[in-house]
Amino acid sequence: MVLAKEGAPTDGRPQWSAARDALRSLIQKIESHADPEIPGSGALAAFLLAPYVEMVDDLARSRRKAPAKKPEAVPAPPFEAGGMP
């Protein structure tokens, strides 16, 4: 079992923001290297970006699906005081 140290930060949002910004920067750099004057650079950029395009498509697909709703709870009939009917 791993316990958090006292005084250690418990909010991971700064790390998530840093990771998001680094990923955004990487994707922008890959896109900027696709130069129509350099043969094959567009294909290389497309190859490197393919996993991210697939991830975005998967996320969009999962957002479109409406979560299955649970059926409404039906209250049980009251138990009759006299025992069996």
C-alpha cells in the first residue's frame, strides 16, 4: 500500500496541464515539418500524427454515444399486515 506523504501535493492538475501543453507543442512541431517542397515530409508527418488522429476519433465516438440509462426503480408493493393474502 502506498500512502501519500504529509504535505505532498494532492492536486495533479498542474502536471496534467504541463503534459497537455507538451503534447500540443509536439503535435505543432510535427505539423510544421510537413513541407510540400520536401518529398515525403507530408507522409512522415501523417504517419507520426496517425495515433493522435485515431485518439481524437475514439474520443469523439465515445462522446456521441449516450450512456445507457438504468430502468426506473419500481417500489415493492407493501407487505400486507395479515401475512399471506
